[in-house]
Amino acid sequence: MKKIILTGGGTAGHVTPNLALIPSLKERNYDIHYIGSYQGIERKLIEGAGIPYNGISSGKFRRYFDLKNFSDPFRVLKGYGEALKLIKNYKPDVVFSKGGFVAVPVVLAAKHRKVPVIIHESDMTPGLANKLCIPAAANVCCNFPETLAYLPKDKAVLTGSPIRKELLKGDRLTGLKYAQLSANRPVILIIGGSLGSVTVNTAVRGILPKLLKNYQVIHICGKGNLDESLIGTEGYVQYEYVDAPLKHLFAAADLMISRAGANSICEILALRKPNILIPLSAAASRGDQILNARSFAKQGFSCLLEEENLSGDSLLQAITETFANRQIFISKMEQSELLNAVDTIIDMIESLVHG
């Protein structure tokens, strides 16, 4: 049986693409193991998928002064030793890394054991962890044409991000029934990120009376961000978080408003939903969401509304224009080469395994 180690962690974005690959890997008869941190978010997600999981010690590489910069290198060295032992015992044919700092010792250990490695970089520019791993990789997958300029030419492959196939199997009427909305009026789906977004939530609720004249609104606002005064408003439904029914809400949406995390926007692209992206500001992040959103806007997939320019009026204008031009956005997305990332990456894995 062919063997693969998946690795990556720190955020859900470093895990969900791995989860998207698992069904196809099982179909190809791969024995799958996962290496992550001892108690990171990846452990719960991977064990929930029924995949054997091994935790290793991990540390973070910081570009700024922190006392942990003196202790974390020892944690990384310990993790490297643990990864070496796991790879020696398991004898994988290939390693696939989605990034995050826990992946660094795994990738370096794989190189030491002469196991081929594939890396996936989600954002426009490689993060520090992936920069450390790139020299050890056989291939480096990416989501954006612009990213190719930052990667070695002989390793870089434009693949897009692996998307969980169940997200593409939603049913519009099931979604409308779940949200208790009508099939006769267009639906806007707003997703503020896993923790929600006060800025986006406030802007949406500020123009809600105007929105509800023409649209229905499904608002996933994040934990602790429900507005009790709006409960029962006709045509408006709000949730802190949605899990299994999310694919049906996607199917029900005629227009989406979202942050610009790499995995989220690749899901929107795969679903071919007209969308408005409101990336996290540079003040609140390293600016990767802004670059992601600008790339999608440049390719004609999205309308970009930067947070600094976000107001009730600017959001309403963006919604009106995007909905009016929705077929143009859909046509551009249908022309994209990035709609089949799972198959592309699986074929890459197979080629390394079979030489």
C-alpha cells in the first residue's frame, strides 16, 4: 500500500486543504498519517476525520523580539527529532505539507530521509515557514499567478487550493428551507470569517432596511456577534457559525460577501459565486488578504472593497453593481484553470510515488 504523511497546522486554513485531499487519497489506496502539533486545531479536525495523528513539538519563527525566540528553537529541534523517528518508522512514499510552523521540522526530516515533499502555499507571497521549507520540496503549489514570481521556476505549479468536494454538492432549496427564506427573491450570503468581523457586521446592519427592499440576507456573523434586536426580521437570518448546512447556504446564495482568506476565496471561485471581498486591513494582518483580493479582482473574479473604504454607502454601491454584473463575474470564474486543484495535486503525488 502507498503511504503518505500529511502535515500542516496552526490555523484551520492549514488543515482544510489536507482534509479536501483525503477522500481522493483513500480512493487511490493510500495509507494516510498526519503529523501536527501536540494540541493544535489540526488535531481535533484530523482525528475527527478518522486519520491516525501524531503530535510533535513545534515553535514559531518570529521576525520581532520575543523571549520565546530563545526557547522555541529548542522546541523545533525536538520536533525535528520526533519527525525523523516517525518518518523512519512509517516509511512514507511522499509528504504533503500545507504549511504552518509545525510543518517545518516534518519537511526537513523528510528531506533528511530522502522522502519527496510537495508544499502548498495559499497566499500571494510565501510565509516564513514555507520559505524555510521550499529548498527541501520537489514541487511548490500555489493559488495565484503572481506567486509564481516568488518561487523557484523548476518547482512552482499553479494549482489553486484543494476544495472539499461536499461544498460543491449543496442544494439551493434545502438552503432556503434551512434559512426559512423565499425562492422568489435573490439571496446575499455574508461570511465575516471564523471569528466574525465587527466592521463588516456593522456596515451590513447599517444598510439592512435598504438591502431588504431587494434582497434576502443570510448573515454568518461570528461567535458572540448576534444582534438580538434583529431576530425575527423578515428576510434576514443570522448565525454565529454554520457547519454541515453551509454547502446548502452556498447553493442558495446569489451573491457573497466575504473576507479574503485564501481558502475562502478559492471556495467561492469553485462555487462560481459573484462576490465582494473585504480583506482584513494591513494594520490587522501581514497584508496577505489584500494581495489575495487584488489578484481575484484583477482576474475578474471579484469586486474588491478595501476595509479603509468600507461604509454603508460604499457597500450598498458594491452590492448593486456586482449583482447587476453577476453574469460577467460568473463567466470569468468559469474560464479559470484553478477549479480542479484536488485532481491536479493527486496526480502530482502519484507521479512522485511512482517515479
